[in-house]
Amino acid sequence: MGHYGHVAPVRSSVDGSGPARRAGRAVGRALHLPITGTARGIRRATHAHGAGESGLGRLIELHAINGAGDVMITVALASTVFFSVPTDEARGRVALYLAITMAPFTLLAPVIGPLLDRLPHGRRAAMACAMLARALLAVMMSGAVATGGLELYPAALGVLVASKAYGVVRSAVVPRLLPPTFSLVKANSRVTLAGLLATGAAAPVAAGLHAIGPPWPLYGACAIFVWGTFAAFQLPHKVDEAKGERRARLSTHEAHSKRPGLRTVSRPVLCGLLANAAMRALSGFLIFFLAFLLREHPLAGQSAAVSLGIVGVSAGVGNAAGTAVGAWLRARAPEAIIAAVLSVTLTVAVLAAVLFSGLLMAVLAGTAGFCQALAKLSLDAMIQRDVPEEVRTSAFARSETALQVAWVLGGGIGIVLPLNGVLGMAVAATMVAAGTVMALRGLLATPRPHRPGSARPRVA
């Protein structure tokens, strides 16, 4: 052995401590950091201010998944039904789409809320089923999306029904996941904003997948909804608890029944719901009417695709801004907010009809998105304030169903109306005028406190 016993052992990169291994780990961390860092950042944002402890953070993430999956299917269907054929044929295809999907949905939608209302102990399962159903239907549509065959439409109807069923259940779930420091309007603002951001992020991904082939956005939707199926069961168990809950009737008079009833909805809430229905009908109308109008008569100096993009981005930015402002306002005087935003929308719609131009159409789309978000958040605050807790989740389910039906009816008007811009804006103004009347009636019917700081009486 001799002096060799004093020689230090040579370090080898094979044992994990050499320069090559350290460099490899550094590269791995650098490549991994954007993904893990982004995931941690999203988790911190969704779970902030007690949302993680209450379970609201997981619902926010689930709604983001839902928005990403829905936009994947929307891109696939729009490319097949609308963009791939001439305008006249596209109009016929969309009319057929409405006839086969929207008309049955108009009949089914009023049943969705009451049906889900009878299954309060299975809300997580209902949301998971809505996700899984859309995953399977996306795979079914992938074979027909390239040809636009009739088999595409029943599957699209199933997707629509599953999507709205998810929306109804989500509205009923939010009140059960409120952190102690959250108002309902703030919680809904976070959930809605997460869905909008996910939609905006997934839309270019869907377009890229469509460039590979028409079925690929549907494959992406399938993967996203499978993820959502598992995410739905990650919600807290209290989502399925229904202790003390009762079913709400959306009327000021209780039907004669042997069952004990509650006057659960006040006149201001009903007027607010009808005003929101007008805004939701306007949204459906503008989506379909402007899609065809701008394809036939694009904005000055722009192509049809760019014109649609400008109006779509305007509406999306308006919706996101309205959601953010709604959280900031904390839903003070919600009746006044609803009356104000409908009055603003009516003013812009009248200007668009009288001084018709492409710019005013884009302004109307942005205004409608902004005001619809504020009006919906204010309606949520009114339901939270006026409807007793034991029937509040039911009231949310029923009101969401009514708003979905209004969107369908507005979309139907948009597809059958002649492509005349002035006429279309006049019809839009008429819709908003009806909603404005109801909003003002709700504002006038709101009880005034006798002194500052006095509590507003709840509906008993």
C-alpha cells in the first residue's frame, strides 16, 4: 500500500457530484422552471385570501378547465359550420345547427335546473358527468367535423346541454365555498375571470391544433374534459351537503301546495333577472348576427376574419373589464348598477342604429360585454342579499337556466334576421329597451332604508 493510502479518491461524474451531472441538473431545472413556476403562480392566485382553505380555489381552477375545453369545441364547430363554406351555405348550416341543437335545448333547459335541484347530494358527480360527457362527445364529433355531416348536430346538442348543466351546478355550488372574507359577487368575479383567461389562452392553441387537422381541437377538448372529470371530484365534500336547503320558485306568489313554501324571490330580484335576460339575449343575438354581417360586410379596410376578430376581442375585453370592475364595486346598490348599465347599453345601441358604422358595432360589442358582466354580478349580489340561505342555491340554479334560454332565443333572432346593419342594431336596441324598463321597475320597487346604516329587510 505504502504512500498510495494517502491519495484522495478521484471524484467521478458518475456518482452525481461531477460537473457534467451538476450541469445536467441545472439545465433540467431551467427547462422545468417555466412549467412548475407557472403552475405555482396560478395556484397562489386561485387560492389567495382564503380561497384555498374554503375550496373556492379548486372551483376556480375547474372553471378554467371548463372554459378551455369549451373553446376547443367552439373552434372546431365554427370552422366546420361557419368558416369552411360560402356565406349563403354557412347561413343554412348555422340555421340547421340552431334547429337541431338550440330548439331542443330551449325545451330541455328549463328542465335542467329543477332536475339538478333534486340531486343536491351529487353536485360533484353531476359536474364530473358533464365533463366526461363532453369528452366522449368530442371524440364522437371528431369523425364528422371534417365533412359536416348530420351526425355532428346531435352530438353538438349533447355538448351544449352538458355545458349548461355544468353552468347551473356551478352557480349553485359557489355559495357553499365562500371564504369568510368574500362576498358572493367577489367569488363569482374570480370564477368568471378565470374562465375568461383560460378561454383566451386556449383559443390560439385550438387554432393551432385546427391547422394540423379539423379533428385535432376535439382531441384537445377530450383531454381537457377528462382532466376536468377528475378535478370535479377534488372539490370539497361540503359541495354535496344539502342540509337545510329547499327549492326556490321564481315568483312572488307561492303556488297552492300542501308543501310549505317560502316567498323566496322579491320583485327587485325578478326585475333584475328579466333585465339580465335581456342582456343575455342581446349577447346571443350579437354573436350570430354580427358573425354573418361582418362576413358579408367587413369593417372598412379589413378582411372578414380580421373584422370578426376585432369585434370578438372587443366583447371579450369588455366582459373581462366588467368582471374586474364588479369585484371592485363590491356590488353596492346592485339595482342601481343594473339600471345604469342597461341604460348605457341602450344608449350605445340606439347610436349604433342611428349612426350605423363598423366602429359603433365594435363599441356596442364591447359595451354589451362590459355591462352584461356587471349586470350578472349585481344579480348574484341581489340573490345573495334577498333570498334566504336555505333556498339560495336553488334560486341560482333556476336563474341560470332562465338566462341560458334567453341567450338561445336571442341567437335564434340573430340567425333569421336579414343582414341589414341598421335593422339589426334597431332590434338590439329594442331588446335592451325592454330590459331597461324592467331594471328601472326593479330600482323603483327597491325598499328604501329609513335611516343611514339601517339594514335592508330580507325576503321572508
